Amino acid sequence: MKNFYQDGPQLSNTFRSDEALQKILKSLLPADAQKVALPHLEHLGERAVTDMLTWAQEAESQPPVHVPFDPWGRRIDDIKTSHGWKALEKVAAEEGIVATAYDRRFGAASRVYQMALLYLYSPSSAIFSCPLAMTDGAARALELYADADLKARVLPHLLSRDPKTFWTAGQWMTERTGGSDVSGTSTDAHPFTGTSEFGATHSLHGTKWFTSATTSQMALTLARPDGAAPGSRGLSLFFLELRNDKGELNHIQIHRLKDKLGTKALPTAELSLQGTPARMIGGVGEGVKRIASVLNITRIYNSICAVGHIRRALDLAQDYSGKRQAFGKLLKDHPLHKSTLDSLEADFRKCIAFSFFVANLLGQEEVGEASASEKILLRVLTPILKLYTAKKSIHISSEVVEMFGGAGYVEDTGIPRLLRDAQVFSIWEGTTNVLSLDMLRAFEKDQAGQILEQFLVLNEAGSEELVRLQKLLTLSGEQKEQHAREIAFLIGNAVARIAMKKYSL
Ligand code: UCC
Ligand code: FAD
């Protein structure tokens, strides 16, 4: 065939084409919520393949740049981001990607509606969904633990739908000594002696090794107050604002931006706190416990974004399979190509059902409608959901790269980015192993392990899986630790199937 040129994949409205999402929302949203949410989601599904997509491509091709000094040698630590990245932030505010969860107009269903917005927003956001995750997590932690004056100062910004007043938040936990294990945190908190607009109680000194969304207006971080115990039980949670009213950094020095495998549009910096004013939230030694409410939100964001990512990868692969020919017929007409796609679609349905099942539990908890056992389910299923969807997204992204053949390995098709970006889902916000161990620790509290087992039995989880799981749960010590991943994936598969049944997927 002379002059043959392959057509590339095309996307269409990502809400209209997503049957699974529509089914889930019809099951979870009451009629009044559907009336508002469905047209909004259809509108966002259109933006996801039009203006947002253009801005995301722009943001990816013009990654952020750190400018340490002004022309005269003054330290400024500016981080320049592209027009596309800024435009995606504006979309987030306008579309209420965070705010929708907190107006609680539809009670628990507001969270489900918000997660559906996020799911459509994320794959066309160049990972602006990362700053949004930390913004939402910060809003929840402040809502739960901050004093009224701090809430009144900050929450209207985090929950704003006006791009001019909207703030994002960072979450600075990781230091050079560890991200999984924060017990070696060496950031000190001394009593603050100056004046501060937000009621600073301490000044912080230390280095943070990974800080994503470094252009955010505020951050929550961990530090050790003078005299507090060593280890993680001596850490406290602190709120800080990055810049003062003149726009200068508040005694923060940015060392450099990380050169990362993926998430290229997202600024992730190393920085040091050099006497940064900060306000303690909660008591001395309560840091990990308090920041856990941020983690539990960001882990659900990670899951929803991983599933959005899977959907995007599969949409591209599905479309391409109807355009590419090999051995005399379209890829989609080859039984083996089709069955490969079908099995990935089945994995997608598991992931989306599981994710919205947990998002719904979160919504119920937030409005005080979750029963004691639902709260426990939310606690134990959150790390499992995060690790499960992250691993599926890496596997599916890899398969989709392969489904494009050589084109999948060529940068300007945009396909390699799918694999690079997926890899982060299983690292940040807790690696697979760390979350599996967190799950085991959570089982020990409030009879959570038994409550989960009862839930699986009541919902007729597959009997073979259940027998294996029950056997593994009787292990103890190192043996149980060694099997923590297997336990997590057995539960993940079982709950995903239960949720699929619930939503008739
Ligand atoms: O990576 C980061 C940001 C990336 C960008 C965000 C993107 C989001 C998605 C966007 C998608 C596009 S920020 C850094 C994230 N770092 C982590 O996730 C840390 C991972 N490590 C862990 O999770 C560990 O398990 C630790 C740090 C929590 C373990 O520390 P400890 O000191 O050993 O803590 P314990 O003993 O496990 O927990 C201390 C207390 C306990 O309560 P009490 O005192 O009552 O016994 C725990 O039950 O905190 C409680 N706790 C929790 N409670 C610990 N974890 C939780 C939890 N998840 N929920 C409720
Ligand atoms: P380590 O803790 O050294 O882990 C190394 C390996 O050891 C992992 O495979 C882990 O699973 C395994 N491991 C650790 N403990 C155990 C155990 N007990 N049993 C079995 N295996 C174990 N952090 C922030 O605080 N804020 C941010 O904004 C932020 N942004 C990030 C952005 C990107 C793009 C990336 C990649 C990371 C970011 N991080 C951020 C850091 C991230 O949260 C950490 O990298 C992550 O938590 C892992 O910590 P670590 O890098 O120290 O790895």
C-alpha cells in the first residue's frame, strides 16, 4: 500500500462513552442529585476531550522550571508553570472538583458526585489532580481538627469555585530519611516569637525531600516540637502558608525540582524550612494520627485517578483497534486482540466498582451517616483500594502501550506517558507493601479484621478465595507480614466483585 498513513486514536465525550460510570451513578445518586450531577458530568466529559486536553498537552510539553535567583542575584525561588497548567487549575476551581464534596448539598452523595467529576477531570489534567488531592485532604483535616479562626481563614480558599481566590495545598511528609517510615523526621519546631497573620505557634527548621505542588499557597507538614519524643510518636502536624503578603517565600528555600520518570507537568521540589512560621494543629505527638485523615482522602483520590487513567488508556486502545489493520483485518476483529482487551475491560469494571463503593462509604462517614462497621470498612478498604487500583493501572497501561505496537513506544503519540504516569500511583501516598502492612495493623483495631470477614461472608464472596483468606488471616508475626500483599489482593478482588454485583456491572 503506497502512501499509507495510519489514523491515530480519537476520544469522544468521556462521560457519554462510559457506561460503567453511568450505571454506578444511577445506583448511588438519588434522583435530585442525578438531575444536577449528570448534565454537569456530561459537560465535563466534553471539556476533557476539548479545551482541557489541549491544556494538558501544553502542560506536559512545557514542564515547570525553577528560577532560583532574579537577574541581580536575589534569591527568589520562583517556579514557572505553563499557561496550560494554570488553565487546568482554573478549570478545577470553576468545575468545583474539590468544592462539590464539601457543599454537601446531596448529603453523602455529594462525595460520589465529586469523585465522578475528579474521575473525568484527572486523565485530561496533566496530573493537576495531585494538587487537588492534597487540597481536599487538607480541607478535611482542617475541618476536623483546626480552630475556628484557622478554618475561617483557609477553608473558603480551598473550597472556592472562583479561580481568583482558589488555593491548593501541599502535604510535606517525606524527608531524606524516609517516606514510608517518617519516624526519622528531623524537622524541628521551636516556639514562634514573631507576629503572624495565621496564628503561627512554631518556627520550623528542616528539609523536605519530596514536595509536590510546590506552587501551592499552603501546606500541612510534620515536625518535632522541642522536647518531644523521638520516633513517629513525637511528631506533630503543622499548617503553614508558603508566601507572605508581599508574595515572598516564608523562610523557605527551594533547592531544585525533581527530574522524574513521569508526572512531568507537576512541580515536585526539594526544599528547606529555615525558620518558617507554622501553626500546630492537634497536640504534641499527634502528627501521624492527624495527617492520616489527609492520607485517607488522597489515597481515595489516587484510586479514582488511577481508574480514570485506566479508562483513558482503554478508550484509546479500543478506538485504535477499530482503525489499525493487521493480517487483513482490523485489530478488533482478531479474537486474541479482542479477548485481551475484554480482560482489561473486566479489570477496569472491578476497579471502578470498588472505587465508587469506597467513595460512597467516605461520603457516608463525612455526613455522619456511616454505621460503626461501615467506618471500619472504610478504614481497612482504603489502603487496599489504593494499592489494588494502582497495580491494575500499571499493568493495564503497559498492555495498552503494547496494543499500539511500536507507536506505543514513540513519544509524540502520547501513549508512553500512560505508562510513565501510572507508575507513580503505586509509590506516592504509600507503596504497595506499606499499605498492605497498614491494612494488617488496622485489622487489629476495633475487631476490624472480623468485621471485614463478616462483610465478605454476608456478601457471598467467592468461597475458594475466602478459604484461602481465612487461612492467611490465622498466620501471625513474620509469616503474616510475608503474605500481606496476597491478603490485600484477595480482599481487593472479593470486594471488587461484590461492588460489581451491586452496581450490575
Ligand atoms: O506522597 C505524597 C504526596 C503525593 C502527591 C499526592 C497525590 C495524590 C493522588 C493524586 C492522583 C493523581 S505525601 C506522602 C505520603 N506518605 C505516605 O503515605 C506515608 C506512608 N507510610 C505510612 O502510611 C505508614 O503506615 C505511617 C507513616 C502512617 C506509619 O507510621 P507509624 O508511626 O508507624 O504509625 P502507626 O503506628 O501505624 O500509626 C500511628 C497512629 C495509630 O493510631 P493510635 O495512636 O490510635 O494507635 C494509627 O492507627 O495513626 C493511626 N493511623 C491511621 N489512622 C495510621 N495510619 C492511619 C490511617 N491511614 N487512617 C487512620
Ligand atoms: P522507602 O520508604 O525507602 O521505600 C523503599 C521500598 O521499601 C518500597 O518498595 C517500600 O514498599 C519498601 N518498604 C518500606 N518499608 C517496608 C516494610 N516495612 N516492609 C516491606 N517493604 C517496605 N512525599 C511527600 O511527603 N509529599 C509530596 O508531595 C510527595 N510527592 C511525591 C511526588 C512523586 C512524583 C513521588 C515519586 C514521590 C512523592 N513523595 C511525596 C514521596 C513519596 O510519598 C515516597 O516516595 C513514598 O512514600 C515512599 O517513600 P521512600 O521514597 O522513602 O521509599
